[in-house]
Amino acid sequence: MGSGQGKEEVGLRMSIPEDVTKFLRQHKGVAYCDGCIQKNVGLKLRQQAQRVTGAIAQTPEFIREKGLCSNCGGDKLVTKYS
Ligand SMILES: [Zn+2]
């Protein structure tokens, strides 16, 4: 707070859940696996995506199920905005 020089922490963002939900909303009805969400949102770890998709799956807006990822074609747990 004292120094005038603001240090920008690139890569350390506090809005991971927002980024993930925004990404899925932009691709309504399209299923993505955690790995593809991680890459598309630009997260460092897949666990970061996993944590968010696991949480938003509890809401009626998002569906998390076993299926084909629209991006990589993998047969795994995918999340989509319905
Ligand atoms: Zn995928």
C-alpha cells in the first residue's frame, strides 16, 4: 500500500471460477473435459479446473457427466453449460 509501484502478478489470478464459468457459458451446450478447460482458460494445473467444475456441477446451470469431450474427443468426465 505504501509503494507507488504496483506489482502485477501475471498468472496468479483470483478469478479462476469466474474464468471457467465464463468460458463454459460462451460455449453453451458444449462439453469440455477438465484438461481442455484448463488449457482454454489458461490455468496452470488441471486440478484448478477440476476444483471449479466439481463445484459448479452442484448448480443447476452446469452439467458434469461421463461423456465425450468436444475439444479433444476424450471419453471422460466433461462439464457443460446447459
Ligand atoms: Zn478434452
